[in-house]
Amino acid sequence: MATPFSNKCEILGSLWINFKNDTAFSEFVTYNDIGLPLAYFVSEGFVTLANEEGENFINETWEMFSEALGLDEDREYENLDEIMLENSEEE
């Protein structure tokens, strides 16, 4: 099963909050200047998406994140810690 949208929002939101000022992520954060904060606001319940466009921004950001880290698209990821731990074990 693929990662549910709510988990994508939680993971991307955590990434944005914890790494938005990290130089290693600066290019990714700059390019995804809408998708990352939007995912955070959705995950925290600050906003509700009114149309598909917002979901598309978040899904596009998730796809870029997944590709960059080589995540399994059929796996259900729970949180950012799980992804970071898995990614560090592969190095």
C-alpha cells in the first residue's frame, strides 16, 4: 500500500519545519516553497484544502522527495524519522 496523503503531509511538514534552514536541503526547500509549507499547514490542521490544486502541489513535492531518496512507491511510510533512519542505513 502506498503512503496515504495524510502521512505525506506529516512527513513533508516535518521535513520543512526541521530542515528548512539546512543548507543540504536549500535547493529542495526553495523549489518546493509552496508544497512544503502547505503540507505542514494541512498536517497541523491549520488549513483544509479547498480544491485539487493544493493536493497536486503536495503530491508533486512528495514525488520529488521520494525520487531523491529512492523511496519505495508501494510502501506505506509513517513518519520522517522512519525514512531518515532507513536512508542512513543504506549509506
